[in-house]
Amino acid sequence: MPKRFTVTAALPYTNGPIHIGHLAGVYIPADIYSRYLRLQNKDVAFICGSDEHGVAIALKAKKEGKTPQQIIDQYDQLIRESFESFGIAFDHYSRTSRKIHHQTAQEFFKILYDKGVFEEKDSEQLYDPEAEQFLADRFVTGTCPICQNPEAYGDQCESCGSSLSATELIHPKSTLSGAQPELKKTRHWYLPLNQYEDFIKEWILEGHQHDWKPNVYGQVKSWVSNGLQSRAVTRDLDWGITVPVKNAEGKVLYVWFDAPIGYISSTKEWAEKNGKEWESYWTDKETQLVHFIGKDNIVFHCIIFPVMLKASDRFILPENVPANEFLNLEGQKISTSKNWAVWLHEYLKEFPDQQDVLRYVLTANAPETKDNDFTWEEFQARNNNELVAIFGNFINRVMVLTHKYYDGYVPEPGTLEQEDLDALETMAKLPAKIGQTIENYRFREASQQLMGLARLGNKYLADAEPWKLIKTDPERVKTIMHTALQISSALAILAEPLLPFSSTKLKNMLNLDSKNTSWAAVETQKALLEPKHLLGKTALLFKQIEDDQMDAQRKKLTAAALENNIEEKLFAPVKPTTSFKDFDALDLRVAEIIQAKKVRKTKKLMELTVLMGDEERTVVSGIATNFEEAELVGKKVTLLANLKPRSLKGIESQGMVLLGENQGGHLVFVGPEDQTTVSGTPIK
RNA sequence: CGCGAGGUAGAGCAGUGGUAGCUCGUCGGGCUCAUAACCCGAAGGUCGCAGGUUCGAGUCCUGCCCUCGCUACCA
């Protein structure tokens, strides 16, 4: 076992609140892991903080007419408070906007800079002459060169799905000022990942083939086999950490360069406050570093950050990066922008004192091996059928019986029979089993093992039937209740990492001596509760969740998403005046769809065969997410007939079907009102 | 033929060559200490599809299909 542990959880980005996806993917598993280690009396630093730089925050601030500082202050506070009341027990939660982080990140950059690690390269990038700044690809919109969508982004066209480069756009426009961007030379520092391919291969592909999760390992393998590229670690932006070298005015560290360093600066801050030495947590070989992240972060935590650490020649590398997959919500992807999410701060208000329910549901259904779905139906079922019916009910039975028979005092046991011994033995083996599971990052399984103990308790009571024996053999009942109380105590202790609030509640109910609450106590102590020990008052550990609560949640979800949709999109402004000649150049015709087939291996493309007069044409159109094959056949549509043919996915598209797009992103055909219009009819 | 992960009972998952398992749900029975909770039993799967290797395949190989990610918001 390593001497100490540095556990990090992905730094939340302060442009929105925390939702259940973040919790299930990162914060709950990280918290379980750290709590478990602390119960083992390990030296643990559980580190996190707000990630507050980057383009997205700058953009959001501009949109809302605020300063970036206002945005990050607002969300940092919200996130900080909701983590706190949800019981994510960070040892330290910092912010990347703090001085200590700016210093640490700059030092880090300097170390690599002085070692000559970086490549310096000039490149031409789009520049907004009005806003006087360089534009990230996302800040540029224009007409897609492939599908002619006038609102394609600089990095991707959402209409046809093609990935683009901002310089390819026709009529590019800066989203900051509306000005037409120009190309301008700029100099940046690049991290030459390609020089570290062998390092990554040896370290991960050979060294961690069996102990890292397949999804993480596979992802890394995929990146490496595609060949690693140099990556710019600086940006032209006015929001971030200034690049600490000469000739770098107006440049900041790329947010992905500075963010992981936030783990280090947060550790420093924590160490300073607690009179500790931070270095050992990041440089000592006997420290085990573990990063908890979501799958989108794999490349940064398995390749880029490790390369930075390695290049510094100073820091240790992560022992494991147990990244989770994604959680969906009621069958759809969680989306901040579409407001399709369960927000933590709202949950905490609407389900007061029920943090553990969400913790349990998100753990039991965690996306450990593949994407999973969160539904309110399951939330309710797991609460009512598992937490209430199995765990809570067992405790309640034991408490009620003990108070009834012995006025709340733990009875003196007689001779233990085989069934008692069996139950106690199973119980004593559980800490090691759960521990093993947690150490292997299998939190889902750990939650089931814990529930297994409560299940065992119920069965033990059902088999022993103390409520019957109390009339015939009261001495035997004492032994039974004593045993059941030991199981209850074990539950209180072992529940701590997974259900910390309930664990505390239960310990208080049992009046459990804090000296007896370590992980090891369950395996070694004969009696966690001694005879004549007085229990506290009985209270319900969990409560039933009713149907109407769930209905309300579901309604809220759809309502919020709908409202968001209406507010979100405004129609694009009218384009510049054109001439009749230009319009006349377009040959629009009525055409009839006679066949429709989804293009294989694409999301949006549909291969249409249309009839224009007696001419048959093939048209590839990005409408597959909106329409089924069957409903298209027989439809009369408007076809732009003289558009230059273009090959999409190997199919030549001979024209373009005209569609209107409404606010919700739904497509509607623009065709002749009279569906009997003869196909081939020209439109003027 | 871009790469990676996943596709096992109604739902969520385990199972890397030797008679298909766990939890929840469903159905039937029992019990009454307990938040109509608990306990027992049963039904329910041609392990995405098609081939192949093997005495034997969910498990190995080949091809294909579906979902998700790698690609905005985002874990």
C-alpha cells in the first residue's frame, strides 16, 4: 500500500451549475474513494477547485454583458455551496483564478520553457480587427462550404456534421463584433506530444494494460495509434493566465494547460493552511495519484497532463485514471445549453436531507462501463425498494424490537448458535470485500455489497423469528438481538463512504462510540456494541418517495427544456441585398421523393431519390434525425436543381432539397402547397 | 472499409473456453417485529446478427448491424 494518496476530481468549469452527470461521473466516485481511504487511516489529499479560464467563459460573459470575473464568482459560489451541502468532502477546493494558481501555472510553464520542451511556431489565424483580438474557431460563423448552411461554426457545421477549419468558411463573420475577420500572423508555444509517444506507449499501453479500465485504455491506444500531434498550449485571449515569457503580450495559457495544474496549486494552498508539505503529494514515488474524470477528459489526463508532468522531470504520474462514461437523463443526453439536466443545487432544495438517496442511485447506476440512463422512475424505485425497504427497514426492525424488549439497552448474549456465527462471519468478511471493490474503482458493486449486508440482516431476523421466541425462549432472543445489533453497527460503519449522511444518522441512533467506527473495527471487534449499552431514539433512516413528487420532477424537466428552446434561438438577421439576376441564377423545381434511405454510418444523412419531371435524381440531405424513411416517400418538395453536384459519403448529391428550420431545430419541408403540383414545375 | 467503448432475462449489471448468474420488477406462497415493509419459491434469456476455430464459446477469430464517444454546450 502506498504511503499517501492524492485524489483529484475534475475541476468543474464555472460556466454553469453542477448536475447529476458530473456527480455520477466524477464527484461521487472520487468522494467514496477518499472517504474509504480516510477510514483506513490513510494519508489522503482529496483535491479539487473551480476551473475559471478559457474561451467559453469569456464568451458567456460577453453574451450576458458581464465581466468574466462576475461569471466565475457566481458559479464558483454556487458550485462550492452545493458540493458542501451534498457532502462531497474535499480536503481542499480552490479556484484557478487565485494568485497561487497563476503563480504555480506560470512556474510550471517556465520549467518546461527553460528546459526547451516547447516548440515555438508562427501561424496565421483569424483576427477580428474591430474587437482587436484573435478569434477561436468557435467565435467565427459563416457559410458552410459543404452544405451551404449559412450558420456554420468555425470548427464544425452543425447542419451537415462536417468538421471544418474556420478559414474554410464562406463569408466568415466574427461573433464578437460582426466584423469580417482577417488572417494575421501569431506566435504560439506548442507541446510536442509526438516526442512522447514512446513514453505513453511504455507507460500506459504496456504498463497499464490490465489495471486500467478498458474504455480509458482503448481511448489512449486510439490516440497513440493515430499519431500524437504537437498542441498549442497558449492562446490569443484576454482572459486567463499570462504567458510568463517575453514577447508574449496578449497571450494566455491554454485553459487545458492551466486547469490540471490547478490540482497542484490547490494542494499547495491546502498544505499551507494545514502546515503540511505539499511536495510529497506530487513528487514522492510512494504517493498514489488518482484522477477521477469523465470520458471526455481522458486525453488530457492520460496524455497531455502526464506529458507535462513527465517533461518537468519532477512530478509523479497518475497511478490510475478511472474515467466514467456518460449519464443520460430520461433517455436523452444531458445538456446544459438545452437545460436538460437535474441540477444539484435544485435537488438539494427540493429533496432536503436526501443527499444519500441521490448518492445511492447514482452509484448503483453509475456509468462505469458504458453510458447509462437516469430516470426518476428508477430513482424512486431504488429509494423505495432498496434504501427504505431493505436497509432502512432492517434498522427500524432492530431498533423497535430492542426498545420494546429491553428498553433500548443492548442485551447480554448467551451461547452463539451456528446461524449467529454464520451471520457474524459474513459480516466480518465484508469490510475486506467492499474495500477490495472500492480499491478497484467498482463503486457500483460496492453499493450492492453494502445492501447485501442489510439483506442478510433481514433474512437473519426472518429465520430466527425473535418475535415468536420472545414468548417461549426469551434468553435466546437476547442473543439474536445482540447479533442483529452488531450487524446494524457494521452497516453504520461500512455505509460511511457511500451514504455518509445516513451513516452518521445511524451511528447517532445506535449511540456508537466513535472509537469503534473504523473500517477495521468491523472485522476485528467481537462486539461493536457492548451489552448494557443504551441506544438512542429510533428515527427513520430513509423515507418513501411518492409518485407525485416524481411527476413534478418530470414535468419540471420538460417544461424547462421547452422554455429554454423558445428563448434560446433568434432568427438570423436578413442577409445583404441581392440582385434579381443572382436569384434568377437559381433553378428551383418541384420534385417528388420516390425513395428514401438512410446513409449508413452517418447520423443525419438521408439518400433521396427524387423525380423531377421524368428525370430521376439522387440527393443527399441532412434530414435523417427529423424524418423517417417511410414518411418521405411521395412528398412533393422544392429542389434546387442546378446546384453543383457534390459527393457526400461517396454518393453524388445532385441538388438540394429546401427546408425551413424552426427554433427547436426541427425541419419542415418547403414544397408546393398543392401536393398535386406536377413534378418538374419551375418555381419563380 | 477512421479509431475506441458498449450491445447478456422487462430494467440495471456480473460473468474472458467446460451444465447461463446477481439486484430490482413480475407472478405464487409464507410471516407479522418492521416505512403494505420482510422471508421463501417460480416464471422469464437461441448471451446484437451471421459464419468460423474447438470435444466444448457469452467467453477466441472473421464479417456485418445498433448505441455512445473521439467533434459545440459537457462529465
